[in-house]
Amino acid sequence: MPFSDWEGGVEIARSAREEAARRAAGEANPLDAATQLRRDAEELRRRERARRRRAEQQAVEQVRRAAAERHGGRRDDDREPVFETPRPPRRAAQPALEAQRGRSGGGRVLKRVLLAMTALVLVLAVGVVLLWQYLFSDFRARNRPTQPPPVTTVTEAEQNLTQLSGQNAEQTTAALPVIEPIPAPERFEEGIQNILLIGSDTRNDGEHDLADTLMIATIDNIAGKLRLASIQRDTAVYIGGDLRHLARINSSMSSGPEMVMQTVNRNFSLDISSYVAIEFTGVEDIIDALGGIEIDVPEDEAFIGYMNDAIYEQTVLREGWGYQGPSQQLESGGRQLLTGRQALGYMRVRKSDNDYQRTSRQRETLQLLLEKFLQQDLLTMINIARQGLGLVRTNLGEMELLGLATSVLPRFRHNLDQLQIPVQGTFWEREDGVILPGFALLNPRIHEFIYGSHQYLAAVHEIPAAPKLETNYWLEPGSDAFKRYYRSEFGDRVDAVSLEEENRQRQAGYVPTGEGP
């Protein structure tokens, strides 16, 4: 029996005897007896509290001894107990241990999550690199860095020099100064970027031939708009800005897309520094990869005939004269799904109407193509993008192309602002189909469309036989073509109308074709 329990029993017995004696004495004095009873109760409570404290101290001592035994030590039972600030009982320490274990477990989970995320990032990075290599492999092979093309005489420009100016070539060369080519100018407005789109008609096994399609794509980040301006292929310009070389603008492609870009800048006072060129065969392949595009073909027998001629010509160019495959000729007009070759024929028809309508069809086809591209699933878009990049030549870098794709393509879902160059009233068309633009009339209209102002407009050299004042006629006055075309409108007055317009233009500096020093 523990000493503490025995001692407590002795105390209780002594207290009982004393209480009995007090009760016996208290019978004589009831007041003193009640007071004594209260004191006795308080004493009992004090003793009970003391007993409980001793029991708690003994429990703490037992816990300490058990802990020492677990750590290889043992406390002496005879050693005088040292009463320090009591530590919390084991059950009180249990929540702290569990919290510590929870923190440790949470740290392990966090490490695992970080490792998983790192692995995922590495996998994504490798995937992006592989996808990048896949997209741009053919593009890099086709767009290796090259030296700027030397400035040479354009073959067709030399042939057309006497036709367009009406002067002797030697006299013209001696009379006009030579403008040495310079690099494309810096961008006029940082928020507006112009890119020259060139569709080339190459027929000499990869050599440059003619620029059958010319468009200026304007990315206006200030207004959040995309604009598209088409240049008619028969527009007369000074090739590369050289006044000795007056020719159709499409012939500038003979010296490469850089020469086309320089020619556009010099004649229209623009700041184009980027170009994207694609052959028509590439357009055909991309449309076929998309499964064709739906176009409303005019229900006109003459138009369908010319369209079929263009389809046949493209078939011979790609398949050869002995091609025996299925015919892609159209039998009727109306809205229908066209193959790449049929869509290309639709774009190239010009004899049934005019070059204005032809360039309008080109813009329509381009917009339909891009709209259908954006409707494809991701895998199809990646494959078509790779195929398309392998068909273009450009001076844009890979990151620039990626940035343009993410910012420009979504805007094709909306209506485009469009312009035809030259604008009606600023040019005359000759009987041989050559278009003579009056740059002083035309260029302000172009700048208003692209930049919204004339602050970047610079003077360029004028074509003598082009209109100098805005005109209501699209044929050069004084020509036989003018008189034949407008006779139905003016009758016998056609000669007087022609002379009146010619004199009005002469006063502003116009020099008719065939006249000169």
C-alpha cells in the first residue's frame, strides 16, 4: 500500500475523532458548533485539493520516468522528486504531434505536386519545340537568307517602255534622271503595319514570272481593323522607282518580290517592309486540303466558259498535255463547292468583265479560304498551316508570322475594309489594257484608306499620259477607244466631249500618249 494512501487514512481517522469531540462539545453551544462545522468542511476541501495535487505530481513523474526509459535512461526511484513546471499530459501533446505529422505529410504532397508540374512543363516544352520544327521545316528550306537582288533592267519593262511612253527608248533614258533604289522606308505609324501579298504565276520551273495578284494587307492595331487593298496587275508604274523603266506592275516580279515591294513603295509613297509571296499552285493545294470552298459562281454562260478555259490551262500546266484524269470543268453557275483548281479559275477570269471584278473575286476567295481554315479542328489547322508555310516566300521571321497569325486571322471573321487600286476617277485605261494612274489623284486616296490621313504623303513622279484632274471617264480622251465606247452615250457629240476633256487635262499638265520631246 503506497505511503500516501496510508497517510491519508490516518488523517481521515484523526479528523473523525476530532469531529466527534467537537460535536459532543457543541451540544452545549449550538452557535460555536455551526461555525466549527464550516471550518471542518473547508479543511476537508483543502486537504482534498492537496491530495489531488500530489496525485497529479506523481502522474507527471511517472510520465517522465517512462520517457527516460524509452531513451535508454532510468531515473532512481529513491531520488528526491524535482517539481518543475509540469509538462502537458500525453493526451494534451497528442494534437501537436498530429499537427506536426500533418505538416510533414503536406510537405511531401507539395514536393510531389511540384515534381509533377516540372515534368509536365518539360513535356510541354519538348512538344512545343517539336511542333515548331514540324510547322517550319519546309518554310525554312524555302526561305533561306539571300542577298538583296541586284537592280537590273526588267525584261518586260524594256519591251513596254516605248509602248507606254510613246517615245523613243534612248531619248527617254537620256531625258529622265535615274533614281537609285533604296531600302524600304521605316514604318510611318507604329500602330499600323502593311504587308504586301503576292500571288505569282510562275511557269518556268520555279523562276519568277508575273505577279498576277497584288494586295496590301493593313493591320491597324490602333483602330483594331484589318484592311485589304488590291492593285490591278496592268497598272503602269516605274519599276523600282527608276524613271527609265515604265511597265505593268506585275512584270516587277521578274526581279523577285523585293523588287515588287520597292516598286509599290516608290510609286504609291508607302512604307511596306514585309511581303508574303505564294504561287498559284500553292493556293490550289491549300484549298484542296481544306476540302474546297463554297462560292456563288455567276450564272453567265460567257463567264463559265472563261472560267473553264482557266481551269483547263491550269490542268495542262500541272498535269501536262496527256492528262486523262477526271475533268473539273463546270457545267453551270450557282452556289457550289469548288475544288482548288476550280477556285483558282474563278479568281483568274478577267475577260468576261474587267480587272476590277477579277481583283474583287480574289479578295472574296481569300476571305472564304481563311474563314474555312478557322473552322477546322486543331490538328487539321496545324497540318494545313505546315503545308501553307512550305509554299510561301517571305522576309518575315518565324516569330513574326506566329504573332501575325494570332492577331490577324481572327479578324477575318468580320467584314474587311477593302479598296481597289487605282480608284475610279484617278486613271485612264488604254485600248491595249494598260492602266495609267494619276498618282497625285490616287495616292491621297490610298493614304486616307490605310493611315486615315495624308501626313505621310510624299510626291512621286507622274506618268505624263495619266490624268491630272479627277475624271468621269475611264478611257484616255482623244483615243479611238474613247470615241467608240462613248459614242452610244454622246452620239455625234463624242468628238467634242473627247476634245473638251483632253483640253481640260492639258491645262493641268497632261501629255497625251504619243506626244513628247
